[in-house]
Amino acid sequence: MYPSIYYAIKDLLGLDLPFLKMIQSFGFFVALAFLAAAYVWTLELKRKEQLGQLGFTTKKTLKGEKASTSDLVFSGIIGFLVGYKLLFIALNFSAFTENTQAFILSTEGNIIGGIIGAILSAYLKYREKEKEKLEKPIWVEEKLQAHQLVGNMTMIAAIAGLLGAKIFHNLENWDYFVADPIGSLLSFSGLTMYGGLICGSICVIYYAHKHKITVTHLIDSAAPAIMLGYAAGRIGCHVSGDGDWGITNTAPKPNWLSWAPDWLWSYDYPNNVNSEGVPLANCIGEKYCTHLDPAVFPTPLYETMMCLALFGVLWYLRKKITTPGVLFSVYLVLNGTERFFIEKIRVNTLYHVGDFAFTQAELIATLLFLTGITGMFFFKKRANKSTV
């Protein structure tokens, strides 16, 4: 396993580049997931725009105005924060690479770097405004189509999704949260996918509605992208060994899977980022020196493969299903089904209602499945009424 990109480069290429320790493998693949999803989403939005299925919004901006005091102050604050951290990191780079998260989240910094950053940022903003300044500022109305807002919507999904993932994770692991609430909230680990999906989707839909984008076509266009992004994100879970693995699997590999490598059936996640398990032999002086014993089902890999296949299904259906809202409903059914069954072999916190035990993900997956089925009938019925 590769807790950070440093370990992957060192193992695969033999290069010792300590600064790469700051790039965590899980975060790296999450970033790739958002980029892949944004790219596919943009392609589908452009297709729907050509068909005239998406609305647009207009934006009025004042061109040629000189830099205002608020512009300069805001730029100065941003520059101060960046400089405050960057110079401190540069002067303590070795310690930074060893504990990147602590450095980023701490209040420590360099005041000189902050002042330099503030002055430079404010000056650059001033120069930018001076170059664009007109003798008489004019108002310009711009037409914004949905694909031009993908960057904003992706950022909203990332921020709201991260917050939602943390909230749902802490609700699922309440004892750990109560024991260390600040640490639980600020930690980069401990994210629940469904929390991110629900909160991110709500915020993006609100943003789209506010900008007069047809929501049903928007969510349809997002369905394949979300499935692809989830598949890519799960690679990060597997590569880093972040704890999203399956239950113990000591059974011999079945004959029908004889063609596959042993690690696809049962894996011990050596050098996992959580440092869970028992000590590894001949691993001395390293931070991540454990592996799971006994081994477990590598469920992140299973989800990656399943979700890539489901992405292909949705990508094929996107031109076949013409009723707005139905494709996203299909996505909910597929997502809920996939997650419900993978939960049967995943390690997770169990909730109990009488003699009935279930996980948070099983409950949400069931609700998404039912919502998807309901959505198919609802959107079909609404489309039939509009044609009468």
C-alpha cells in the first residue's frame, strides 16, 4: 500500500523524493475523481445544450472599474494567509513532509511571509484592475450556459460533499467523535461517501435552480459522471488502505476465480495508512509498518470494477432515455443496489432495531433504491401528462 505518493514513486521508480510525502494517496485519487467527473459532466452538458434541453442565466458585470478598497483588502487577506503558511513551510520543510496535515491545520505560520504575501497579492490585484480600467466603466451582460458553471458546481460539490462526508462519518462513529470532537472534525480521514453525495447534490441542485438551469436535465447529465467519480475515488481507498476494506476472508480462492491473482480474492493491506493490524516483518523505522492478519476482502477494488461497469451502462443509456429525470433515477437504483450488496462483506458500524441489524450505508442505499424506483414512475407520469 502507498499512504502517500512518495511511497508509490519510491517503490515503482526507485526515486527518493521526500517532498511527495505531502501528497496523500487518498486525496490524490479523490482529486482525480473530481477532475474525471467534471470532464464527463461537461461533455454531457454540452450535448444537452446543443439539444436545447438546458436553460441559461445572464450575469451583469461592471467592466473597467478601478480597484476598490474592498478588492485590495480581500486580496491582501488571502495573500497574507498564503504567505503566512508558505514561508513557515519553506523554513520547516522536513517536518512539513512528515506531518503535512498538522502543518496545514495548525495556526502556526510566519508573520513576515504573511506581510509579504499581503502586499504582493494586493499589488497584483491593483495592477490587474489598472490594465482593465476604462475612462467610463460600463455594464456588460454575459450569457452563462450550464457547462460554463461546471467549475463552480464541482467546487460546491467538493466543499459540501466533504462537510457532509465528515458529518455522516461522525454520526456513524459517535463514540470516537465524543471522545475527540475537534480531532474528528479536522482529520482528513474518516469520510462517508453517502454523506458527501447527499449534501453535495443538494447544494449543487440549489445552485443550478438559482441560475435557471433545468434541474432534471442537469441531474441526468451528472449521473454517469458521479458513478465514474466514485469508481476513481475507491481506487484511492484501496491504494492507501484507509480502512474501507471488507470482512475477514480466510476461505480458499474458488475455482471459478482461478484466473485472478490471490490479492483480488483476499488481501492483507500491508503498510496501510491507518497503521492497523499486526507488525510487518523486516519493517523498521517506517511510519506505516503493519498489515492485516487475517486478510480481508478488497472491497474498494470490487466497487471500482462494479462502478466502472455501471458508468458504462449509464453512458450507453444517456441517449436512449429521453424522459428528464429518469436517467438519474436509474443511477439511484444502480448505486443503491451496488452499495447494499457490497455492505454484506464490508467492515462497518452496525445499528440495531430490536433483533434487526443494519449499517448506515445499507439504510441509505435502500432509501436511494426506493427513491429511484419512485422517480422513474414519477418522471414518466409527469412527462405523459405534459404531452396530453
